[in-house]
Amino acid sequence: MEDENRVSNFIEKIIAEDIKNNKYKTVVTRFPPEPNGYLHIGHAKSIFLNFSLAEKFLGKCNLRFDDTNPAKEDEDYVNSIKEDVKWLGFNWEDREFYASDYFDKMYEYAVYLIKKGKAYVCNLSPEQIREYRGTLTKPGKESPYRNRSIEENLNLFKEMKSGKFKEGECVLRAKIDMASPNLNLRDPVMYRISYKTHHRLKDRWCIYPTYDWAHGIEDSIEKVTHSICTLEFEDHRPLYDWFLEQLEVFHPRQIEFARLNLTYTVLSKRKLIKLIDEGYVTGWDDPRMPTIKGLRRKGYTPESIKEFTEKIGVAKSKSVIDFALLEHCVRDDLNKKAQRVMVVENPIKLIIDNYDENRSEEIDVKNNPEDESAGVRKVTFSRYIYIEASDFMENPPKKFFRLSPGKEVRLIGAYYIKCTNIQKDSDGNITEIHCTYDPETKGGWSRDKRKVKGSLHWLSVKDAIDIEIREYENLFTKENPDDVESDEDFTQNINKNSLKIIKAKAEPILRSAKPFEHFQFLRKGYFSADKDTQNELPVFNKTVGLRDNWAKKNN
Ligand code: ATP
Ligand code: MG
């Protein structure tokens, strides 16, 4: 059992209390995705929360597909969800459950409620049901079908199940209280008719349980002790409890927490699907998507996502988290792991006049200064070098520490060089920078302790390869893209320039980069080989820049 000193969030406190009071023995939690889309960073928060609670209390966490709505669910979603939970580092062992496996039991329970006089078949249309429900200020009106006999209800419900009625013709409702101040208790719907084919059970059923009716039963059957969900379900808790009390079955405890919201991001599957369907992104794994697959392709690691969810914690009140915090976490993680390489985006040719034309040498360059065990690699140095055009200025302002006429700088890992003159074309554009190098500065440091301010990345012209870089901006221009008149216009805040494709020169080692492999391009940021990278033209996604905007704002 949990040592109380380590209890940190309010949910852990509740669970610890329940265990202490012998309310439950072994803690069981669950992650219950509906297979109607891919998982996103919000789901990651729920996954980490549920699995880590189970781990802390030496319990178990189930993976349960809440597949109660055949209209939107699919096998492909089931598979992608499993891949993502695994990639995040969690193991549900043999506890892979499906709500649809409990449909027989749910039907049996519904019959039980009808027999108790606590459920009835109602022929009001969906619009009428809504109208009869009333509002927060207006009590509801009872359905004219509310007082059907138990016998009649049993028959009608059986007929519903056997396919006698059309979609929308009737529903099964709980008989609770049309005057309840909680709208969820005003005779909520338990079953509706649908002739859509279910991805697992095909056409075996034509009645499907609603979330409210199904969820507590699913939890109860699995002996879940703590059913953790997001705040929207707080008002549903009395209904969750009512159903379980009426059924007199094992009664899990529902606990709500605030869902994750992120700046410049939408996190509703419905909206993410719209972004794909309307072509704003290329798919669920587009690196601009807040999905697990998108983040992964952009170069995020499971460790960085875990660190993020730990940093934001669990709260009971709504908030919006700065996307820069997520970036901070990935930068921190990649700093330790990413191999360093040199890439030049906008190359300009530099000629070292006192370096022999026929000579070249292999220079040892550190793979990761943060990790000695990463070792060194050989980089070829020769007379003809590329540097970044922006690292040279003919008439520099005072604080320009990079290369300019007469100035000396370091080529990282190689030598000190000094600019002697430049060549221009007839339009006045610089075409070549001429330098001399100091052979006494091999390795990039000077024996006479002469200091230089600038350290430039570089490539040997002969060896450099071509690569493609994809740089991303936020997908939305507004910090809160959901802040629009109607739910449908969130796309008006889309950033039209969220993708920039750049051709660049790079060290030849990048030709053999494997999909998802991480790199730091020196002085540029962290990058990850795209899942479709090719030897002929390696492709890299920018994961995150080097500047830590979050740490700057928060220190
Ligand atoms: P969406 O609104 O994105 O469609 P959902 O809640 O309908 O999400 P489910 O598949 O039902 O998606 O979610 C599975 C679990 O993940 C639920 O327990 C839900 O509470 C949790 N979850 C979903 N979105 C978030 C979020 N933004 N933050 C934290 N938990 C979330
Ligand atoms: Mg849901």
C-alpha cells in the first residue's frame, strides 16, 4: 500500500483514503478510449494518470475500448490506439477489454431495471425528448409513455432488440425524476436503435447503449475501483451512481479531473478529423497534429511526454497549458540523447587559400558534448567549405561576432580561420569568401590561448549531401483557437504558413538516418528523420528550436 508521504495529487489522496478505510482492496483503473479517432496529447495525460496510479498502488490498469457507437468507430482506430499506448511505454498485459463484449450483460441489466419499474420504452422523437427535458430553470415534462406497464415495456424492448422498429422510432429510458435539478437525471436515454454495422459484432445488435448507461456497467464488470474521467462528467456522476445502486452491483468510484488544454491547439477528435478531411493537414500523423502519432513523427519522445504530464500535474479546475512547456520537456530530453551534426541551410562557398588543393583530413568531432559515451565521428575537412550565408557580413554592426573581412573565427572542431577577401558577381552578390587557416589551431582551439568569439558550423563542399528540412509553426494563429462564434469556424484561425520546406546541405552521415532518429543540427535545433526518409534525399522534421521560451518566461 502507498506510503502517505509520497501522496501528491488529489486523486492519489482519495485513493489512499479509500484503501485505508477498506472501501476497496486492490486498486484497478482503466483507460477507456472510444475507437473513433487517434489518441492525442490529452489522452496521454489520462494514460499516464491511470497507469501510474495503478502502479503506485500496486494495482492494475485496463485498456478498454468504449465501442458503443458503431457509426464512428473502426478497427483501424483500435489498432492505432494500441500502438500508441505501447509506444508511450505502458503494458495492459492480457487486460484488453471491449465494451461490446458486455452487450449481453447490459441487455440483461436493462431488463432487470424494466422489471423493477425503473425503465421504459419511449416513443417520443429525439426532438420531443429534448423539448420535454426542460432546462435548468424549467422543470421537465413527463413522457406520455412513462407509465407503460412492465409487461408492455418488456415486450417493446424485446422488439427493439429484434429489429422491429426503425432508427429513432423509440428508445429505452431510465425512469428517474423529470423535476430533478440535474438534467442528467430527467429520464436519460439508455438504448437507441442503430442499424449501422459494428466493427467487431457486425450486425448482431441494432440497439446500442448510451455512454451513461454503459460506462458504469463496464467499470463494474471489470471491478474498476476508481473510474477517472474529465470534468464534463461531474454532473453525470449522480446518474453513474444511480444506475449502479439500482443494479446492486460492484460500485466503482468516479473521480473527475480537468482535461488538458494547450495553447494554439485543438484537442477534440471531431475537430482533428475536420482538419484532415478538409486538407489542412496530411493525416493523423502530420507533425503539426497534437496526436501521439503526429508528435512522434515530429520527434517527440515518450519520456518527454511523460515528463510533461508530470510537470502539469492533475487539477480539479480548468486551465490552458503553454505549448512552450511541452517544447521545454522535449528539448530537455533530446539534449541528452540527440546526436549532433552540422547542416547548412543557405550555403555560401568559403575557400581556404593556404590549404592545399589536393589535401583533405578527417577530423574527430564530438557526437554529443552532454554525453561522452556517444563518442566522436569523422568529418572531412578540405580547401572548399560551405558556411551559412548569414554567418558572414561584409560590413558588420558592432556586436556581430561571426565572420567578416579581417576577422578570425572558429570552424567547429576544425581550425581558426581569418577572412582575407571576398568575391562578388556583377550584381554585387558575394560568391566566394576567401580565408586563411591557422594550422596551429587544429581541433578548434589555439595553443597560444588566442580567443575568438564566433564558432561556425561548416561542411566540406565535396562531401556535403542534400537533405530536405520541414519546419513547422503552430497550426493556429490564435492562442485559443476555439475562441470563435460558432464551433464550426475554428478553421478560420488556421495558420496558412504552418509548413516550410527547406533544401539544405548536410554531413554525409545523415544519409543513413533511420526513421524517427533524433539529431541536433548545431546552432539550429532538434530534428528527427521523417518516417519516409530516403537515402537519396533524407527528410527531417524540425522537432523544436534551441531557444527555451518557457524557461525564459518562467525564471
Ligand atoms: P475528444 O474530446 O478528444 O474526442 P474524448 O473524451 O471523447 O476526447 P475518449 O476516447 O472518450 O475521447 O477518451 C478516452 C479517455 O481520455 C477518457 O477517459 C477521457 O476523459 C480522456 N481524455 C480525453 N481528452 C482528454 C484531455 N484533453 N485531457 C485529459 N484527458 C482526456
Ligand atoms: Mg468520449
